[in-house]
Amino acid sequence: MSNRYFKVHGRRPEKIPGPAGSRIDKVAVYTEDDRPLLEQVYAELVDVISSFEDGGQTAISA
């Protein structure tokens, strides 16, 4: 998401202290205005996962 945000806005998203697992760390901040971008990235991830689960894996050989 951060990379896509950078491509669209020309800068990285702001970071603030927030929960990251069981600790407090700097986390990226997105707003309601970023929702379409988040939904686009999420949809792309769903497609990749679905392809993988449907046997669309790419064989890697040494």
C-alpha cells in the first residue's frame, strides 16, 4: 500500500505511533480519501491469493 501511495502522491504516507502486533511502533496513516486506493490494492491481493489457491503457482527451479 505504501508503494502505491507513493506512486499516486509522490511521497510516503505519514507515520504515527500505533499498535503493530503486540508493541507500539510507527504505522502508516491513511484517511477516508485513501479508501479507493486501499480497495484497489486489496482487490489485487485477493486476485493473487485466489490465483495461488486455484493452482496458479509459478514453478521456480534452480
